[in-house]
Amino acid sequence: MIDKLNSNQFLASIAGVLAIGIFIQAMGLPSFGSKEATLECQGTVRSDSALAKDKIANLIRFKTGDTKDSVRKVLKEPYCVLPKIAIRSGMQTEREAYRVASDALEKSTSQTFIVVSYEGDQYLGYKFWIR
């Protein structure tokens, strides 16, 4: 059997588990997973705006509770702003959609977005939206 994993093997196994988790999350989102679903953009749509791989890697490093401004400095302008929703009682959740500029994802899907959520001045997290 396996006696010990060295640090590179350990990091590779964590990266693999995270990749599988992201794939499962992206394919299993009940509110975003429908092929017929569309983004309900409000205001200006910036069709030329897309997130590169390095910005997605930086987004993953943010923690829940980080400031909205720090996240926006990295991501820049969103593709569009989505309608606010109420996830928790009495709190409005702001959502911004960012188009993914990844050849690997674009070959398998027509459109891939990352939806970033905020409550007040705090970053909540992100989810993939695939159509």
C-alpha cells in the first residue's frame, strides 16, 4: 500500500479533488444548470469583457468576508450585473457575472460564466453558470 505521500503528491491529490468538486458543482447547480436558462442582466452588458485564467486563479484565493473592493480590483468590470436576490432573511445579495475566457471550457459549452456574490461590502463566494 501507500506508506507516505510526499508534498507534491499531496498537493496534486488536493488539486484533483478540487477540480472534481468544481466540475460537480458546475454541472449540478439547480438554479443555474438548466440549458434553457439565460442570464437576466440588468443595465449594461460588456460583451468584450472576459476573465482570463490568472484572474480566476486569484478569485479562488479570496475568502468569504473579504471586501467587495478587493475582489473587484482583481476581476475588473463584470460582463453584467444580475438582479439582487435574498439568500438570508433581511439581506440583499448582489451578483455580478463574468464571462470565462477559457478555450477548454468554451469547446465543451456555448457559454460559461462565473457569478460572484456579495452581501453589503463583503464577498460571499462564486458559482459557475454554464449554458
